[in-house]
Amino acid sequence: MNWITLIVAGFCECGFTFCLGKAKLATGWEQVWWYVGFGIISLLSMYLLAKATQGPHSIPVGTAYPVWTGIGAVGTVLLGIFFFHEPANFLRVFFIFTLIALIIGLKLV
């Protein structure tokens, strides 16, 4: 269950960075609402990260934090490529897959 909580926390990290990207493009009240979403989702993300590191079957912080940031990093790069038209060149995609392999490696050990 803690791994599921951690994965959801990582997706929330993607969500709050997406809100930041949308806020940058918006103006007026729309921008305010994107910043509100950023605040709410970032608090939720950090709360879920903390939950995943507590309890009888908790994930060590030294594992949880890199996995959380890795999911957020990979997800944010993919969101940037698909929604904000950022470049998807060979090296960028290669390092995304490298990061995914490292996250899986941490899960396995």
C-alpha cells in the first residue's frame, strides 16, 4: 500500500508542475486558479510522500524521496513534451528511460 501511496504522490508532483506551466501561460483569475491548484496538489503530494514513509511497512526515506522526485521528473518532462511542445530529442528520451530504470532499480532493492 505504501508503494501505491508513493506513486500517487509522484503523480501529484507531476500535477503541481503542470499547474505551474499552465499558470505561466494564463492571466487574471485563470492564473490565480492554476496557482491555487499548484498549492493544493503540492501539499497533497508532500503529505502522501510523508505517509509512504510512516507505518509498519514504510518505505525508507532514502528510497522514497528519489522515487518520488524521479516519478515527478519523468512525468514533468513527458507533460512538457506532450502539452507544452518542448523538444523530444534522442538524448532527452534516452535520459528519461535511464531515470525510469533507476527508479525501478530502487524499487527492486
